[in-house]
Amino acid sequence: MTCNENPEQTSEKIDVKMPFWRRPAIILLLILLLAAFLRLVKPGQSPPGLNQDEAVHIWNAWCLLKMGKDQTGVSWPIFYFRTIGSNNTPLYIYALIPFLAVGGLSIWTARLLSAVAGIACIPVIYYVGSRLFNRNVGLMAALLLALNPWHLHLSRWAIEPGISPLISIIPLAMLLWPNMPISDDKERVPRPLIAVLAGVITGICCYGYWAVLFFIPVCLALIVIVNLPAYRDSVRTRTGVLVIMAFFISFAAIFSPLAWQYIFHPEGIARHAADKYWLGPGPLPIAIKDFVVRYLQHFSPSFLFVRPIINPIHSSPILFHWYMLPIMFLGLIVLVRNFLSSGSARVLFVSLFAYPLGDLIIGPPNALRSSPGLCSLVLLAAVGAVSTGKWLWQKNRKTAISAFVAFAVAVVGLNAKYLSYFYGAYNLRPAIYHFYHTDLVEACRWLKPRINEFDAVFCTTTFMNMPYIVTLVALDYDPHKWLEEPRACFTEGEFDYYFFYGKMHFMYDKPFIPTLNKLPAGAKILAIVRPGEFGLKNPIHQIYRPYDGEPSLWICQP
């Protein structure tokens, strides 16, 4: 089986003889519309509410837009944001600013960035699949990605990994765009000026999610190593030398300052990972064994097809549908068989090999940290599906048609079942409802027009994670007031827990009682608590859980 067909050799035949509705551009447009619909439908749901990791990105982008400073008062950070104590990479936060500038501070506006990045990923994976293999592989990859549960979930909430698939596939597109010597198409002329821009864009991608930072440079190095003969042939010409130098020098100019920070100042930029170890504690042989096991788990069916992670907010219920398993396996056979003869096969193989590297610090495989490998896994499946389909068509057309029908039924059936769940019952799961602070967001909507009526608002922290940052976004708080008004926090581990800002107070065990006692007599107080919490009674408003109809929060006036 092989899929190394040059798309340029068949372009005229496709344009002239194929019906209008079968032309690649029309098919890609239909796939793009499908992807856009799935990522934009039912805004504010799937997932509902607002997670604290979303809120830190939204709030810091809003502070930059309004003040030119982040939430800690630092002007236009380059390498990282401190946010909730752990550090966040800058690319997603800066990319949020245009969306907030146009649409204002809202959850849906902020999530639009991930949706747009998810939609943009469709033509990019088509381009990479078409250039590395052929148009059919590109179209199949685009369709599989449009329907992929993992990608769909990442595209619907405002978090760094939301753009991770896009900024992980862009470097491959940037290698192909100036015609670097990596694919099987040897007829294209290298373009040094384009290579400069391509290198810059690839370097900028490294400022995104930190798992991508590990993935991109390792993947680039491996691509050069496995295609070394092609690079040697390329440097025998002037344009070949120029295109290679232009790409890697421009990439290094952007990437090197970031790498310098990680190597020589990890106490700042790598604070989130400071207490985590690649090999783990214990004797070295056992640590190496655990490291290898964690690496191999990223390719196991239990991770990719069954249960990707314990924490439900980090992942869609499944990463891949079961129909992807056989075509991934067949794609792997194709890559192995063509590894020595095909530069394109080697490129995809090493991108698969490198994808777990950003998720080996500690613990089992994580769907967020593994997101740089999503597009490579989809391309692998597309190669397997197209190569097998072509081989079956040549051997026995009736068998090929039967296989196509069975595959199409599986795709339609499994996706219909999953999408019905994802846009429906998924939103009613207790874990999803609470981890995304759906009740707190609803309480803030009630509070927002009334907050000036009260001297202080006390909010529970029970079953909540960093509620201060969620309320800042949900209340559409003024960033200038945030920096000018009194605020206080305590730090545990790597995280900063704010127990008050302005009128808002958060009832952590130790700080809130002294704060409550300092309020003047007659102060008008509002409390947002769990039902019956702190002995409060007679709520003036209640927030009800959708999954059982019982109250989730009481709003009381003591």
C-alpha cells in the first residue's frame, strides 16, 4: 500500500473532468462549514459555565486591553504571565485581545478564539496532508479532524490548549510552504523569502502552550535528521542553502530568547513545573522504566479510545471514535513500509514519535498536554484510510464499496450518538456543572446589577477552584479598580488564593472571619453560599442544579 501520489500531477484532470460537487475545493468548503457549525453551535454550552483556567486567560487579556498591564501590574509580558500563581504562556492571551476588543468581555467572545483556531485547523491539515501525500489524504484528514471529539472539545473553551492543535500543525505547513526538502515532491523550487516568514511564524508558535514548546523544536530536529540526504542534496544549490538558512535562522531568532528563559531562569518561567520531574523520584532504573511506560501509554487504546483522563474538565469524554483505530493501524503499516523510500512518511512518523514529549513530566497521559499530537494522529488515520481504500479498489471493487459503506455507517452512527450526548446530557453531568462553576457564573449574573447596593459580598469556596478569577470575568469587573482597590491573597504551593478584592470576599477557612469582624456595624452584607452553609437561612435567591433540580447556591442577606 502506498499513498505517495503527487497532487500536482492530477490537478488538471480533477479541474476538467470531475463534476463540480466532487472538486476538492468544494468538498473542503463543505467540511469547513461542518467544522464551523459544530464549533459555534450552542454558545455557552458544551461546556457550560466558566472554568478558572479559562478565566485567567480572559482576565489578563482584558487587563492588557484596558490598561496595558496584566493582573499583577506587569506591562506587556513577553515570556509568561503569573496569573493564578502558576505561569501561563503568552500567545493565547495576546490572541484573545482582538476578540475582546470587538466583542467585549464575555465568555462566548473569549471562547470564539479557540473556535476560530479549530476551524482554521481544517484547511491547514488539508494543506499538509495534500503536500505530504495527496489531495485525498488531505480531504480525509480534514473530515476526520472536523468530527474528532478531542478537537471539538478543545475548540469550545478558552484555554491555551485550544489553539495547540493549530500551532502544532502550522510548523509542518511552514516547512512545506517555502518548499523545504521534506516531502516527496522534488519539483518545487525553494523560496528563501517565504522561508524567512515561515521560520518567524514557527518560532512564534513556540510561545503558545508549553507542551508545544517541547514538541516543535524536537520535531524540527527529527525531521532534519531523518531527511538528512535530502538536505545534503538541497545545500548543493544556492537557493537550497538560502531556504534552509533563512528558515532556521529566523526561527532561532524568535525561539532562542524563550529557550534562554527556560534554561537559565526556570524559577520564573517554569514555576508550574518546578516541583515535577521528568524521570520521577526513586532509583534511576525504575524512574527510566516509569518514563518509558508513560511515553508508551500515549499510544494505548485505553488513552486514545476509552478514558483519556480522570479529571473530566481536561478532556472530551473520548478522544477518538473506535472507527479510527483500524485506519490508524493501517496508516502505521503504510508509514513503516515506506519509511526508507518516502520523506513524507518519515516526517509524519517522527511527528508521531515526538508528540508525547510535552506530557512526560509527571503522572498518566493528559489530554491537554498531549494535544500537540492530535493532528499527527488524524493524519496517520487519513493515510491508512486512503491507502487501504485505494488498494481495495484495485483488488476488488465490490469489496471496496462494501468497506466504504461499513466505514461510512460507523462514522455517521458513532458521531450522531456522540454529538447528541455532547450537546445535551454532557452539560448536565454534576462534575461538568461544578468544575465549570456554572452556578457561580449564574449567581454573578444576578449580582452584577445589584452589587452597588451592598458594602461587602462574601462567597463560598466550597467545591470551587479560584472563584475570585471567575467572578472578575462574570461580573465584568473594571481592571483599573482591580489594581487600585485593596486586595489580598495567600500562597500555597505554586498557587495564589485571593481571599478578597474590592467588595468581594472569599470564605477560605482562616482569612474570612477576621475580615468579617472588621466590617463596620450596620454594613449591608450579601452571602453566596451552599444551601445551609455557615448556618445561613432564608435565601433571597437560589441557583438550581439542572441535573436534579435541587439548589446549588443560596444568595442570602444576613
